[in-house]
Amino acid sequence: MKPKLKMRLGDLLVQEQIITEEQLQQALSEQRNTGKKLGRTLIDLACITEQQLLQFLSQQLNIPFLDISKRAINAKVVSLLPEVQARRYRALVVEDNGDSVLVAMSDPADLQAMDNLEMQLSPKAISIAVVTEEQLLDAFDNLYRRTDEIAQIAGKLEEEYAADEIFDLGSLTGADSDNETTVVKLLQSIFEDAVQMRASDIHIEPGEKSLRIRQRIDGQLHENILPEVSIAAALVLRLKLMAGLDISEKRLPQDGRFHMEIKGHKIDVRMSTMPIYHGESVVMRLLDQSAGLLTLNETGMPADMLARIRRQIKRPHGMLLVTGPTGSGKTTTLYGILSELNTADRKIITVEDPVEYQLPRINQVQVNHKIGLDFSHVLRTTLRQDPDIIMVGEMRDQETVEIGLRGALTGHFVLSTLHTNDAVTSALRLLDMGAASYLVASALRVIIAQRLVRRVCQNCAVDYHLSAQDKAWLSNVSQLDYSKATFRIGSGCQSCNGSGYRGRIGVFEILELDEAMIEAMRTGNPQDFTRAAYQSPNFTPLAESALKYLAQGMTTIEEVAKLVEDVSDIALEQGEA
């Protein structure tokens, strides 16, 4: 059914007193200059909001007004209309009822688009619903995945190699090679899909009979299996060329990086290869340089913790550590602190491996182990460069730890990271690495431990009633009162790709060393230090911080249970204290 207005849109809006005649004439004049549709012109001129216009069209055309952000839409149904046509006509197939389909449009009054949609979707009849353009654009990005395109290109590439029979390395490096063109198209699709899905990493893993391409999204791996395992060598070879690696070396791991622009995003790609039984595994970390750095306010740190950190980083000297496993957001927190400290009256030097984000005014040094430019070597030189603040990417050995601690004692503020599970054991780890207890006690000021948990998708979040097992688990790990808590889960929608989660939020614990902790550290007594830490009134362990997010409906029991299991020793020690 093709809906049709009985009068022109502008005249109807004037007749219903939604806009004035003067506004209509202004919009018509602007439309002649820009060529945009009248509805969009009226919105751009602030004569009417998009919500008002679409509700008006819904009433006039007697068609439903949909909110598709909370709707679970089948990707196979969406694929009935190719992405090119969907974006051109601002239309999305949201339901397939056999003989008919429901199509959501941002401009249901576009009769030319309707005619083309009828031809494209024939012989199915079309029913129309109206939806905001913003929701449509989000749905396009979330639902039009590149998985089918990747599979098609992979199949074509395998056919090309099968036809050639002999794998020719030279053919891949030639700009005019058909194989090279296909490889580039395949990689382009892989990267576009990863950026579209907000993936942080891409894994390419050849097996005996299949090629796995996996993406890490919000900390979880999502798998796409291709049967064309023979194309793996071609992909790896092209990626090595892009990263400037040795294409003839397949027996040893290699590391490299390259830059690319995908869908308007400037992406810095850090690449690692490793020889495995069926070829070479490639893992690529994607850093979106165009997204900008998060500030401390944007890390998700609670206000009281933020205030404590800001008080600590105003100190002229001392050491601040950020700890947690790989992928817990340590670098984001450090850069957030640096962005607040980065003023014209401070000299800041960083020693990193690698430099992830380039910061103005800050002197950033890239470690290069091949030429002996390691953390300890650079750090010794850094102390002679008259810095106020030094950031060391990671405390990896005794020499680096001791230089950093001595730097913190001689008038510098030193920031660094450790790969430890929690704040309390981080201080003790410095002793295990060979640092003198008096140095740690004198220099160390504050430790931030953190994790990332997946956030419940706000588009499809619904209330969740605890099961008997949930209640038993909560009573076992926490003494908090949950009678007034709001538990929520995501039911799954197109915005979160059906997972129920979208994005992640940081869980933090902050340990500020007080007199009792400093004295225990000075005497090298780990038991006294641990007891003093857990008895500190300002110390909230990671598990307890995560449970507070659970009670606020920000994350789920599933996510918190994984974190509590990871730091179970902390919860036990807290109970003993």
C-alpha cells in the first residue's frame, strides 16, 4: 500500500498551524538553493522538530510511528533490501510476513523511493512505517554487517588461487594483480565490519579446514568461520606488507603497525604475528585516533574517587600506579590523568611501548628493544631532561622500578602501570621485584586498580527479578542490602547486536597509603600491610564497587560474577578483616 498525502506537505503543515506561511516560504526558498527535501529543510531551519514532522506524517498517512532502537530485527529480513538501496531511500525492512514486508522509512512521502522499493521487493507487498533518520542510520551500521560480503570475497579469492594452482608471492605485491585487488577488497571489508561493530581487536587464525576471523567487542570475542582456509597466507602476506614486516620470515613472531582510514575513522593498527601449526596467526589492535582521548570524567570513575585522584595528582612528587590485567583500561586512565596535568607550566615526558596516542606538548618516547632503548635506559635519560612529571608505560623489572621510585623521591611525579590483580598486591609486587622496602614506603602514594565490565544496553534494558540461585550467590559474596536495588538486563536489540550489552564501564578501587600502611611497608611486613589496607575507611575493594553497579542496574550478575571470581581472594580477605 502506497501512502499518499492529499495535499502538499508544506500546505498541510500550514493548515494544521504547525508552521507559519512565512516559515514555509523561507523553507521553499532555501530548498531551491540546497536541493534538499522540504521536510529536512524545515528541520534544518528549526521550524519543526523531526519528531513533530514524523508524528504528523504518521497521522496524515495513517501509518505507524516506530521506535526501532528497542526492536530486535532479524538480519536476514534486513538483507531483503541491499544496503545501497536502503541508505539511498532511507528505508529498512523490519518484518517479513511471507507475502508482505514492513518497511520503516524516514520520509514516507517520497513517492519515487516508494516506486523503487516496490520494484526491489517485488512480488512482496509493502506496508510502510515511519521512523527517525537517526535511528535508521544507527540500524544501518548495526544490521548491515560485512559477514556475507567477506564470505563472498573469500570464496572468489580461493577460486583465483585454485585457478593459478601455484601460490605466487610476487603476484601479491604487484599493483595490477587480480589476486591483490581481491585481497585488498577482503581486508577492506574485514576492517569496515570491525569499525562498524566497535571492535577493539581482529584475530585471523588459520586452522586445518577453516579460517577463523574473530572480533573482540566490549571484551568478548565474536567468531566468523570461513571454509576458504587456503586464503590465509594471502591475507597475512598483504598485512605484513602494510606493516613493513619481513614477508619471507614465517618461523618467528613479528610486530608492526600501520595507519588507515575506514569510514571516516583514522585507525592506528598494531599488528602481531605468531607462527602456529597451520600457518601464522595475526592479531591486530585497533586504536581509533579520531575518537579522541577520554578525560577522567569520561572514564566512569565515581565522583568521590575522582575527587581523591585529583587531590593526589596535585602533589609535586611521589608515585601513582594503575594496575589490572591486559585490556582493563589502564592506558585510558593514565592518559586521562595526563590530559589534566598537561599544562604549559609542566614538563611531561612519557616512556611507552608503544606510543598509543600522540599528545600535544608532551615529550613521548617510543621504546625500542632492538637497539637497547629499553625502559630503564630511557628513564635514566629522562631524569636528566628536567621533567616535572614522568609516565613509564609499565614497571617490568627491578631496575626500572628502582629508577622510578628514586625519581619520585627526587621531586618528580611518576605514573606507571603494573600487571597485578588488585591494589593491595600491587604494592607487595614491587617488593617481590626487588625494590627496597624503604624506597616503596617513601615514594608510593596511591594505587588505582581497575577492571572493565559490560554495560547493560540502555535501548533494551528491562527489569530483572533475582532467582533463588542469584540471591544465594549475592548473600555469599556481599553483606550489602539489596532490598531497594534495581536489577536490569538487556533483552537484545539491533543497537547491541542482540547481546543485551553495549559498551563497558570501569570498576575501580583506590588505595591511598596512610601512616599504618607506610610503616608496614617500611618494615617489609606484607601481612600488616594487607590488614592495614583493608581496614582503611576510604578503601572500597573492586568486588564491592562492581556490586554497587549491579544494584544500580548498570551491569548484570553474570558480569559481576566473572569479576568477583577473578578477584575472589580480595573478597575473602575483606571478610577476614
